[in-house]
Amino acid sequence: MPQKPKTSAAKAGRTALWLGPDEWLVIDEVGKDPLADCAEVTVLHSAVGISHRNVAISVTGPAAAATINSGCPQDLSLDAFPAGAASRTILGKVEIVLLRTASDAFRVECWRSFSDYVFTFLSVAARDAAA
């Protein structure tokens, strides 16, 4: 698990993002069931599966930060938001969860119902950032 807020930790195909007090987002990319693992935990906790709700969009390349910053007010400089940093923020009119996976790569998580808007927004912003 991450050791401080707005960071992430990865191990064995899972990434945990510390989004706020008592709030983590666990992303499993190897097909295991995080809820089944949580059922084995003996300390008081609450876990909710949201995989049906979210869509992930990868934004990579030298203009990745500029692309996201076209609609996100967060400082995405490497000093302020290094690889492994994570936060809940906005992109245009939509709430997103943003994870920096490398110096030039981000994972944007949004609700499925907003995914067309987010993808289109990022596509247009990427063309502008590349120009």
C-alpha cells in the first residue's frame, strides 16, 4: 500500500492509489479478484468493486502532460507530480483519477458514462499539444 497521500504503489500486477483519507483505488491488471482478497482481511474495512464503472485511458508521449493540462488545472511538472503520483481531479467538466506511470505517461480513469467525452477531449488536446 502507498505510504503517503496522493501516491501509488505497485506489486504483482496490482496498483494501489491513495486518493484521500481512508480512500484507495486498487487497479488489478492480471485478472485476480481484489474483493476476494479483501474478504480475507481481518481488520475493519470496507471494499466496493467498481470495475464495471470505470474506463482507463492511457496518455503517453512527450506532450502527455500538456495534453492533460489543456483541461486539468493540476501542476503536472515532474517536481510537483512525479511518476507514481495519483490524485482525484478534473478534466474539462469531468472528475477523473490521474496516475502518472512514467515521466511521459499517465493513466486517466473516468466513469464509463463520461468516457466518450474524456477520450474526445484528450484526442483534440493531443492534436493541439503536438502542434
